[in-house]
Amino acid sequence: MSTKIAYREWDEYDLSSDASLDKYALDYEAERQSQLVQKWLELLTQAQELAAQKKERLAYVEAELMLKAKTGKTELGDKPTDATARAWVITQPEYRKAQRRKRKADEQVSYLQHARTVLEHKKNMIKIEADLWICGYFSRPATKSSTSKKEHADKLKKSLSKRHLRHKED
């Protein structure tokens, strides 16, 4: 049982529909591709900015707590060792909260970087599909009766029938 991760910040963005390819409308897909990439890269930029802010906040909270620990304003005593102070900082609720927020921001950046990769693959698939249309891959199968060897003709017919099963539905 797999569950879909829902990123509430991007409810209006559906990566699976943006990544889908309609091979019968390649002109539309090619025109729309740059807009899709721009949309997702804007999100990535925003997410990276947010992640940088969360990283700064985590560093600030850590430094603030470390200063508090080293100045003797905690239950650790007057001069705790660096290891003891560091262990105390990690256990503090405000540090853990800042760490969770940074982790979530990093996760969002990672998701959007993968979205960029998906859109790059879609761009490559548009090129491949267009090349297939140009070379006649999607045309109805045709075999020549003048093929000299019967076994070669049978293999060709079998291959073409597998490749063009959708034409039987037409």
C-alpha cells in the first residue's frame, strides 16, 4: 500500500498532469513545455530561499543555546565541556523545532529538484516522439509481398502487429 505525499503548499500544481505527454498534440506540448519549466523553477527558487532561511534560523538557535550553555545559565554548571554543551543543545525543544522545520524545507527543495528532472525527461520525450512521427512509426503497418524470404516476412508481420495493436481498436 503506497501513499501519495501531499505537499499542501502546491495544491494547485499537479506534477503528474504537467509531466504527462499527449503524443497526438506534440505541437501543444512543445509550446507549453517552457511555461511548465518556468512554473516549477519559480517554485524551486522559492523553496530554496525558504530552506536557506530555515538553515540560518537553525544556526542562530544553536548558537544561542550554546552561548547559554557555556555561560553557565543552565543546569550544566559553570564550565561544561564542549561535548556536554553540544549534547544539551541537541536536546532542547527550540533546537529540535528549528531542525524539523529545516528538514521539511530541504525535503520540499528535493521534491522540486526531482520535478525539474521530470520536466527535463518530458522535454526529451517530446523530441523522441516527434522523431517517431516524422519517420512514420505511428503509421499503419504495411508489409511488402515481395519479401524474398518467408521467415523474414513472418517476423516483420509479427513485429508490426505487436507495435500497432492500438490500430485494431480504431
